[in-house]
Amino acid sequence: MGFQQGLSGLSAASKQLDVIGNNIANGSTIGFKGSRVEFGDLYARSLASASTQAGTNTQAGVGVQVLAVSQQFQQGNITTTNNPLDMAISGNGFYRLTSENTGNGGIEAFSRNGEFKLDKEGYIVNNGYYLNGYQMVNGVKTGAEQPLQVSTINSGIAKATGAPGERGIDWSFNLNGGGAVIDPAVKPFDPLDASTYSYTSGAKFYDNYGNVHTVSVYFARRASTIDPVVPATVPPSTLDVNNWDVYHSVDGTLVAGAPTQVKFDQSGQLTAWSDNIITIAADTSAASAHPAFDIDFTNSTQYSGDYSVSRQVAGGYPAGKFTGIGADSAGVIYANYTNGVTEPIGQITLYNFSNIQGLVPNGNNRWLYSSDAGARSMADPNSGGMGYIKPSALEESNVDTTAELVNMIIAQRYYQANAQTIKTQDTIMQTLLNLR
């Protein structure tokens, strides 16, 4: 039976060389997972070939067989790229892809290849398959899992100052405690007369349409006073080192009414009875509608030196143009706009399996689910045992080319050795045939 052993060895070594060659060929394939060949010995079972006494079995094996080509799912190296749609999975999990862009239609496949791009309809695709996840509205996942699409994103998104989720204006400043006092009886406030106020500056805010408006404030220093203080635990001798009247206008129109009074104690800090907030009334006009919002002067000071603004932050933002999408480590897909706004529009889902080696390779860096893969689980990236997403990065093939080249040399030696057993058996046969 010497020929049979040698032939089986040649077949097994050839299969091993095929697998090694495939691993090496895919050394640069993103998301590729290498494989190895697993062998098993062959025996021709015969009751007559074995003795009942231990150690006297004279049965020889009949060769080798390939038991399996086993996939190796170790993590590949992660390399950064300049493409914001490239996404690498660091840790467990597979992207879920479908061959059709409606619901769960078409072929379902799983992949570690994060080379994604947008097609002409705004779907996130990989080699003709659609990336699945959940659409997001106002930052909340909605609907069923489906192919992710971003083509419906508005290009003119805007939000008003003071709208839900947006602040008014935080405005902190320092007023010069050594400035001259202005007597309103002598010089009544007039925004057109700079001698009737000490300092002025403006801030921008936005209406519902993203139009820019300006609110201007005017600070007029008044004479120091001793205010009646309640509760009485505050010493009545506490002197408001400076009182300031604060007037304001919106888009150049002075807002009527008594001015806001800002007061500082002897340490240059706002007092407990200072009016720190100006409320800008809502506008309901068709051309410039916006909600009411506050201008908050908290954390302002009165020290020596010129008037200066230490903080001025307004909520809301103007209209912006859609520029592209990106992702974060939790798999949230963001739409980016020229106004600096990033809007969450979807979230990727990851899948894992109790036996990932039971997945069936389908080419193009994809696997198909089979019952051998066992139970499947789904979770957001960076939760539920799933790995996290590394944006602008790709997971390289996990093939170690150096190790594969060494394995190829070893497999070649196996092949040569098995060929030699056939040659030797042939020589023996020739010897027998030449007997006279």
C-alpha cells in the first residue's frame, strides 16, 4: 500500500500549498482572515490486524487526509487612512451587509472590511453591498435595522439661539472700576451719543432661518450707593463699589424699558442683588422669527484696566452646506456641515457568533451565516461585548507573510518527501519484477 500513503501525502501537501498560496495572495486584502489546513491520519480498520495483547498491533496507517481548512479570526493590524468613511473594528464583531437597499431584502452577509463609500443614492456601500444599522432622528435611533442612507440630509440646516437644546448668550466681561461716573440727569442715555455711556459691544445671534442678528449692550457707570440689604446678615456698610446701568438694542433698535442694573462689591465681584440677565423677547415675524432667550452676565468682574470680554458664546447656528459624513467609536454616523455642526444620522450595528469559524466564506471579504456558526448576537459598537469602531482606519489582513513563507518551505518538503516514498515504492516494485 506504499503508493496509497504517498499519494495521500501528495494530495494533503498540495492542499496545504493551496491554502498558503491563498493566504499570501491576500496579504494586502483589507479584513481578510487567513486559514490553516488541519490533517488527520488514515487507518484501514481490520479486526484481524490487531492482537488482544497490548503492544502487538502491526497495522500500518494508509496515509493522511485533510480534515478541515480552518479560518483564523485573530485581529489584524489597524492602519489609519485619510478617508472619513473607512472604519476598522477593533475587537469582536462583524458589519452586517445586505445585497439590496430595502429592509432586509437580498443576500445577508458579514464582513470585517471597512472600506465604505457613498453611492449615488446616498447609501453607505462596500463592494456593492449595503451597510446596515439604524437611522437617527434628533440623535435617537428610530425604526428597524436597515441599510444606512444619508442622501435625505438637508443642506440648509439651521437653529435659532435659545431654541430647545441651544443656549442663549453667555457673556462675561470686565468693567474698569476706575472709569468716570456718568450722571443720567445731566447726560441721559442716547445710543448715538458716546458721552452718555462708558462702553458698548455687540454679539451675534441667529433666528429660526439661520439669519444673523446683532444685540448691542451699553454700559453706563453710575454713582456708588449703599443698598438696603436683606437678609440682615450682610453688613449694611457693604458698599457697591460701582453701579452700572446696562441698555440694549436689537439690530440697531433700542429696546424700551428700564435698564438692567449690574452691581459689583468691594472685591470686584457681582453682588447677590445684581441683575445678571437680560431677556431678549421672542420675535414672531415671518422674516426673522426666533424664541426668547437670555443674555447671562454671570462671572463678569470689575477690576482695573480697560473694558474687555472674557467669554461670549451664543447658541444656535446659521445655515450650512452638507460636506460629508464621519463616524465615532460607538459607530454613530455623523453628517458634517460647513457651519461646524455635526448631526448624528445613524448608528452601525455589529454582529457576533458563538462559533465564528462556522461562517461560510463567500468571497469579496464577506461571510455567510450558517447553522454551524451557532447563536448570533447584535449590539452597538463598544457595548455588549462588541469591539469599537476606529474611524478613518482599516483593519489589515491578519496574514503573517513571513510565517506563511516558512510554512510554504515546510509544505514543499512534505510534498517532496511524499514523492520520494512513491519513487522508492516504484523502485521496490521494479526489483520484484526483475527477479528471475
